[in-house]
Amino acid sequence: MKIKSRITLMLGISVLALSVSGCQKNTVDEEEDAVEAQTDDEETVGTRTDETGTETAETRTDEEDAAEAQEASAPENAEQERMELSRDTFYEAASKWHDLPDEDINVMFQKVRDSGILDMENRYLTGAAINDYDANGITDMIVCLYEEKEDAEPYSDGCLYLFMNDDTPYYIYDDFCCYCFGAIFGDFGADIDNDGNTEIVFCVQGTGCGGAGDCQKFVLKYRDGRIERMELPNDFIDDAYDCGLTVQIEKDTQKGSYSAYCPYLDDTIVFDAEENEEDWDGGNCRGYFLLDTMEYDGRQLLVGYEYLYAGYIANGAGTAVFVFDWDENGKAYVRDWEIQTGNE
């Protein structure tokens, strides 16, 4: 029995030794496989020599290659996204506000792309106005561009381009124009100064925080393949900030009327006040909020509209309407003015 027990014990020890040896071999094999797998994922790109002169292989993994490829393609992706955003904005403006068919929209946007004005990095289209300003059957347009940078300013980082006929696009820039929203409105073309040339008139909306006249006004003369900006009557101290004429409103409680005095014209217009209004004075809120044309003495003349208030801004008292004309020297002046109220 003792001999059998010793034999059994020896056999057990041998089996245990074989099992441990097998486990160790499996572990070593697994480690070698892992090293080989890692080596397969790596690519030797060169060698590096340390201070002792020993050379060590420099390797790159598939993950590092993928990250570098993604970083390299980032500018291309950003360019594509910027162009798609410009295209979507243009299509929305052309179809929603100008009711153009897709075929015409494609032609007009391709004209924008071919001009190269969208090639600048971080620049994209924020608005467009489409018209035939000189009524010659060729579609014209105004586009607003914004340059999105880390330190971008909505009142300076951007520009406008006027596309007239087949001319090279005309660059337009104004320090106080808001380019990030691209809201171009009230655009039209007409010979407002009776010199036989077309003037292009439009406004660009501001941030919405500056009252009724929070927009930049543009009157451009188109003559002999070039444009020049025309000035309107203005008595604002900061004429770069806005353009308009000061109007002072005073309430006559006993007569139930307002008097509107314009220092630029040195003229006063009296008009009826709304019933139950408080005894408040007021004036104009910013400059012209809209430019348009009006038939006057058989001619189409340019007019500018200003919002008038009494007491607080939201309490509208009326609208001042200024009729503009030009003298023989090409200078604009106020030919007439009136006050329009809600009663008219």
C-alpha cells in the first residue's frame, strides 16, 4: 500500500509539473502573438539614435495614420461645408424671396462661384438680392459675404458684391454694414437724378438692436462700367454710423396736436396726435429705415422714410417722408417733406 501510494503521489506531481509547464508555454505563446500583432499594426518609418549611439526603430500605428489623414482632410471638409452653406443660403433667397425656378438659380449661383469671390478661406455667402436693375433683360444681383474668424466682427468682417450684366463683380465695403445676417432689402434700380444713368438702391439690415433705422443705406450710380456711391442729405454728427435728418417732436396738449421741426430744413409741420396720448415729446429713431421712389411732379424721385416716436420708442407718432432731388452739380437736396400718420 505504501509503494502504491508513493507511485500515485509521484504520478500526481508529474501531471502537475506538466500542467504548469503547459500553462507557462501557453502564456509565452500568447505574449508572443500579441507582440507580433502589435508589430503588424506598426510601420517602421525610420530610426532614432540616442546619446549613447544606440539606434531605435521609429514606428507608426494604423491609428496614427488614420488621425493624420483625418487632420489632412479637415480643410477640404470645411471648404465643402462652407460652399454647401453658401449654396443653401443662395437657393433659399432666390426661391423664397424672388421666386426663381431651379434652372435660373443654378445659373446664378454658378456665376457667383465662377467669379472667385467665395474662394477666400472662412468666407461664405449670407444673403442675396436678385433683380434686373437697369431693365435690359439681364439678371443682376447683390450678394453679401461674411468672413467667419475667431475675432470676427459683424460690422466689419465681410463685404458686398454687385453683379451687373456681364461686368466683373463690383466690390462694396462699409465699416458699419452688418454682414453676418446678409438681410438685403428694398433693392431697386431707377434713374432717380434724371441724368440718364441707372442708380441701384438698397439697404442691409443691422443687428436689430438699433431701432427702426438700424440698417445701412446704399445708393450707387452705375455709369460707364463703374459704380460710385452717392450721398443723401444728412445732419447726423456720426454720419458713418447712420444717415438721416433730425426731427424734433413736441406735443401741444391744448390743441391735441404734434409739431415736427426739422433743423436741416428749418421747417415745422403740425399734425394731429392720437387721442388719449400722454403729454410726451419725442423725435426720430435713427435715420432712414427705407428708401423708395415716389411720383412727384411727373418724375420718379427718391424718398427716405424715418420713424417718429413720442415719449418712448415703441410709441409711434408718425413717419417723416423726405423727397430727394439732385441739382445741376449732382448734389442731393430735400425737395419736399411731409408727415404720415396712422390716420392717413
